[in-house]
Amino acid sequence: MSTAPGSAPGHTPADCPVSGAPAPELFTWEFATDPYPAYAWLREHEPVHRTRLPSGVEAWLVTRYGDARQALADQRLSKNPAHHDEPAHAKGKTGIPGERKAELMTHLLNIDPPDHTRLRRLVSKAFTPRRVAEFAPRVQELTDRLIDGFAARGSADLIHEFAFPLPIYAICDLLGVPREDQDDFRDWAGMMIRHGGGPRGGVARSVKKMRGYLAELIHRKRAEPGQEPTDLISGLIRASDHGEHLTENEAAAMAFILLFAGFETTVNLIGNGVYALLRNPGQRARLQESLAAGERGLLETGVEELLRYDGPVELATWRFATEPLTLGGQRIATGDPVLVVLAAADRDPERFAEPDTLDLARRDNQHLGYGHGIHYCLGAPLARLEGQTALATLLTRLPDLRLDADPAELRWRGGLIMRGLRQLPVAFTPASAGPGSR
């Protein structure tokens, strides 16, 4: 039996558990490989589902699009972990390992209005669309340089050699991390995205090292003469709102979360996106034809579709009920954690026609890949720029790019929030030179 063009094997409704079957097992390695059938079952049978997470924390999973949008914008669902109903020692299980001890909690993912409003307004002054647009040539330069590093070989691991270093170097440049220090950031970031795959406590140690470095860098930049800031950390230091300035802890926490949230999402956007295109050759061919004709419309809608279809953020970050509320027919108690499953909401057939089909030309595509409401991702324009540049350049410079592994052998990284491949082996006709090597 054939599948529709652009559809992914294993994602059809026929593969989902039938009505009356027990709830699917969540958070196994098999689930990580393809969570979409399980999410389809939850959407139909238990759209707001209480479960015990691998950490031992109990939380509600929200899987339907309408409920998800409601939850993402509901101010009764706080971002502040202080509202968690578990004992204080357990609260460290609901955030980034080590951020509490490193005094990096005061960032946009952990606070509510009015502090969130103040900090976002201050950060927005330093993180403007104009700054992102001016950064486009640097992103292209980095993209070409990385492809030059493996183009002549005819094979590569696109995660480690391309999707991972590109956003790390880009966000370091944007933040103002000196070039000679950026490889240290690459090492720390690599440990942070391994989740369960690295040494015990490695994530927390990397967070601590990054915190120490950021404190030193902020101190140095504060001491610099008051010229017009040319990087984001300098902009954060000098940004003011009616005389208010970010404290050093606030500036460090904001730089940390912009780095942390700003690179892993893009790693997964590029990795998941390339993998989806390789698994859907008809869609990939349409995009290559469009790029060859000098058009960008399909690239722009295509990146949005890749964000919807198999996006980099599987679950939105933690929320905690500040009062009893009803969501999707379920009563949520004060202090209960709520996790919005963006990957499930963005495959909801009540919102998206043929949601399990990849359609790069999809127009009605208000996906939730970057959230919704006041916590909508501040770095979304930069991630889109990097995603569009990476995909367009790869498909243009390496036109016969192909998967160099059995899809069944690919492994997805462990972790609750993000969704991304550990490796993505590819092969292609070797290219002797490219734009970045002239």
C-alpha cells in the first residue's frame, strides 16, 4: 500500500492504538523515535493526561491544539518554579540542571509579569529584528565555512559537523563572546545537549562553567567605555527602561538562556528538517527546483512546515497552576505542573488538514513551534534565518545529499523538552570547492 506524497511511514492513523486499547507507554526509546502515534491516541482519548515523568515528577500533558493555545496564554499557569507543589528539593527536576545553584534562574522562561514584562522589554531593545537582519551575512559565512569542512569528503555527520556548530558560533558572535573563547562554549553546549548521554552531573558542571565565564565577560564589558554597543551582552548591560538596568545576575541569566534556548532549538530545526526532507524526496525536489529558480517563497513556508511537522521543541517549558482551573475537561489543582505538548498540538487534525503529511507549501500554518502568548520565543527570527540559510545552502551546494544510514538505526537524544537526532550520517558527491573556500 502506498502513502501520500510527503507522508512519513509509521505516522498514519492506522498505526495508532485502536479505541479501547490501553494508553501507550510514554518516554521509552521507542516512543522517542516516533512519538506521534502515542500523541494521536492521547489527543483522541485523554487530551489532558496526567503522567509520571522519568524524573518522578507528576505532570499534566496537554495534546490538543485548542487546549494548547489556551494553556500557553493562560496567566493562571505560572512559569515560576516556586509555584510547584512539590518540596523544595524536588523543584530542581523541573528546569535546566544546575541553573538554580548557578544563580541563573532569573530569565524569561522562569518568571511572570510584571518582572517578565520588564525584562523582555529590556532584552528586546538589544535583540531587535534589525540586528538579526544585519547578521544574515555572518550566518551565510558560517554556513559555507562549515560545509567547506566536509564537502570534499563526500560524507558527514550533519549534526556534529553542521547543525550543532552553526548556531553555537552564530549566537556566540551575536552575544559578543570573543572568537578565541567560542570553542569552550561549543564544548559546554555539547555537554548540555547530551542530556542522559554524558557523564553524571556533566550538564550541571557545564552550566556552572558557563555561568563563571559569563560573569567575567559581563564584568569586562561593563568596564569598557560607553560606546554604542555592537553585541548583545553589551546591549543587555546598557539597555534601560525608564532608568532601570539589568542587574549582573539578570544579565548573566538572560545571556545564558539566549545561548541555551537559542542554539539547541536551531540544532534540532536543521537536523530534524534535513531528515524530514531526505525522507520525503518529492518535497525535497520541489524545494530544490524552487531554489534553483531563485525563489524563496517555498523556503520560507517550508521552514514553517518543518517546524510544525517535526519541530525542535517537543514540549513547551514548565508551567504551574497558581489556582484551580479546568483545561480540556480536566480539573488542574493548584501547584500542578502542566506541560503543553507542542508536537502533539501541531499534528491535531482538528486544526491542520492532513497533519501527518509534510507539505512545504502549506499556507494556513499557525503552528506552535515557537510557543504562543507572552512567552513566544524571542529568538525565533534568528532561528528562522539560520534554518533557511542552512537548508538552502546544503541543498544547493550538495544537491544529491542522501541519508547514509538505516533510519531504524538512528537514535534521538533523551530529554523531556527538546526533540533532536544524536547523529545524521549523510553522503553526497564530493565537491572540491565552494563559496566559503575561495
